Amino acid sequence: MIIEDQVLRDNWIVVCKAEDVKEEPKQVIVLGERVVIFRNEIGIHAFKDLCIHRGAALSLGCVKDGQLVCPYHGWEYNAEGKCTKIPQLPEGRAIPLKAQAITYLCKEAYGFVWVNLNNNNPKMITYEAFRNENYRNVLWGQIEVNANPPRIVENFLDVGHLAFVHEGYLGVQDKPVISDYNVHEDDDRIFSDEIAIFQPDPDGSGVSKDVYYTYEILSPLAVLFTKRDPDSNNKMTIILLVQPVAEGKSIAHGILSFNYDTGTTDQEIIEFQDMIFAQDKPIVENQKPEDLPLDLQVELSLKSDRMSIAYRQYLKKLGVTLGTA
């Protein structure tokens, strides 16, 4: 089912890692739309995964001489979606003007492929750590989650659960208190004060101490936090990017960025993040109601929930409908 959330369709949405789009076309699903991603000598492109002729999935075809070739009857489409060859036509016969693929805006940024279904070319989010040569960046994800984006994003912004869901890693149950903090708005940014969080071993030294988290909302589908060690000023930032696939189904992608030597490999970093996310996943997939209540009177909130409250207010202001109530 196509999801008619125009706010999300207006956004740039991550659909896969750029390195995963190689010689063969790749099918992705965004807001219920089947989309084919492919490369040629010009760059990367996104079409509706549908041949105008008989409805075949173009993603089952191939790229030949820069053209996307339909697997069913061999029709060829150029990067603009125009059909340039129909093998069944007699020589000299004109290609019908209607022989055109539906195209979507597509770009590579931060190691991922992004698609804009409404072709309105909105402003891309900014992730400064990725552009900073002092940071090491590790791409993570493509984890399927049986939940809509708002619940996944709000869990990421929730500071109070760290001592319980991630006990022994990101917190401990005997030190669960979250001090009051404020949320600020500045142009396109919504961000928190630094929040002190007690962690048993935040830097791998075996010493427990407070570290400081700052949360930020970049878009309905993109949020981040930065963890700062007050002793060394080492910083780790994680950006979460959620791909809405269908009603009740999403894919989580992300980038982990470090301005210090972690002493671990990329694979070890990914495995740790997989483990942390696996702890969150059953919580998020079983929350009720499935749709995030935007009426703040429906659920009881605390001052420590100010970041999630800000996210709910933000979604309501924008008019996001997928996964909200």
C-alpha cells in the first residue's frame, strides 16, 4: 500500500548504503513504493520500479551501456527515464512519447543513497562529524524493525531507558536519575542541553563515571546524539536515519563517528551497535499504541522526557501522519 504522508514524501529519505549499489540495479521500498536504484557513468539514479509496457520490475533487469534495461521485453531507459530502445518496433518506427519511466530525485551523501519521492529537492540535513577530517565514521545498519519511524526515533531520543534496557553498557539501575535539562530551537535545529548520564565503563578503561549526552532532531527521520567524556573531551556521535518501508515496517540505518582512537575495528563497532539496537528492538516493536500519540495528555511524561516531547510537538507542527495519532 502506498503511504500518502506528504511531509515524509517531501523529505530526503535514506534507502541503502551507496556501496551496495554496484553493477546490478537494486530494489528498495520507500513509503510503500517499489523503487529501483542504479548507477551509470553519469551517477546514481532512482526510478519507480515499473516498466510502463507490462509492469515488470526494472530492478530485475540490468544496466547496459548506461541504459536501464527491462528484463521482460528489453526496453531501454536512459538516466532521465526516457525510453531509447524498443526491440519489438520495426526499424524507423518512432518510440511512443509515453514510453517514459517515472523518475525520482536521488543523491549520494554521507555514504548513503537518498531518494525524494515528491521531486521537490528539499534541503539536505547536515551532519558535521562526517565532514570533519578529525572524525572516524563507521556506517551501520539496514536493520528491519516492525514499527513505524516515530516510535523508533523517540526511543533513540529517550535518555531514561539507558539504565534499564542497556544496563551494564550505557547505564546502571542503581543510578537512574536524570537531571533537569532544557530543549532549544535554533533555525532548523532542535537540540538539548548536555545531560549527565552515569555509565559503568564509557571509555573502555573500566572506570565508571558521568558522561554527557546532547540530543538533536534534524528531520522527522533523522536524529543524533553526541556523547562527551568530560575528562578527555573525546566525543562520539551517532546519527540514526530511518527508512519508512510500509505501514508498521521500517529500516534503521546510521553512522557512528569518533574523534578519538577507539581501539576497535569497524566490525567490532558495528557488532556492538547491533547488540545495543537488538536490546531496543523488542521494546519498540511491542509498544502500545503503535502510533505515537501527539496529544501530550494521552501518556504521562516527566521532565526527563523533554526531548521526546519536543519530537512529538515537531511532528505535530509538520503534519506527519505515518505512525502518529
